[in-house]
Amino acid sequence: MKKSIIIVCLLLVGFSSVAQKKNKNSKVAIEVDGVCMMCKKRIEKAALNSKGVKFASWDLNTHQLSLIIDENKTGIKIIQQNVAAVGHDTKGIKALDHSYNANPACCKYRDKKVVESHKN
């Protein structure tokens, strides 16, 4: 009888510790290079395709990608890698040339002429 009570108590403690593990959602922002609404769509889609990203919004004027993420499922570096994979530089990771060059001509944010043409 004593063993049964001890086993039941241990099981209850075990279940309660598992039940208390909650998602740790955080608001974060990273800088991502881009110049137009096509870039915005591509950047946000890449971020949202990262496991654990609940919300992503890129601001064209500030170049800030605002995110809500589940820190138990993803991290900033993973999101930066996914954004770089679609051709956009972040402060932490620069996109490879072949990824950058795959973007349309209007999205060549490294080209000063393209950046100037988007200011008009």
C-alpha cells in the first residue's frame, strides 16, 4: 500500500512538471535589406516558413523585420539563415550571391541605382 501511494505521488509530480512546460513567445526584431514590396513579401514568407515563427512583418522604411517567435522551436540565427536563403542580407548573415541574383532586377538592394530608383 505504501509503495502504491509513493508511485502515484511520483506520477503526479511527473505529469505536473510536463504540463507546466509552456511556449516562450518573444518579440524580436532584426534588420533585413530590401527595397520594395516584392522584397517585403519574400522576407516575410521566409520568416514565417521558419518553424516557431508566429508573426512576421517587415517595414520597408526602417528595414526592420518584427517577429513573434516561440524560443523553444526556433532562434534568430535560423530565421536569418532562412531569410538569407531567399536572397536578403541580415546583420548576422549575408545572402549568398546565387540567392541574391535569383531575385528580380527591382529587388537588387546592393545596387545603388536600384535603391535610388525606389526612392522616387
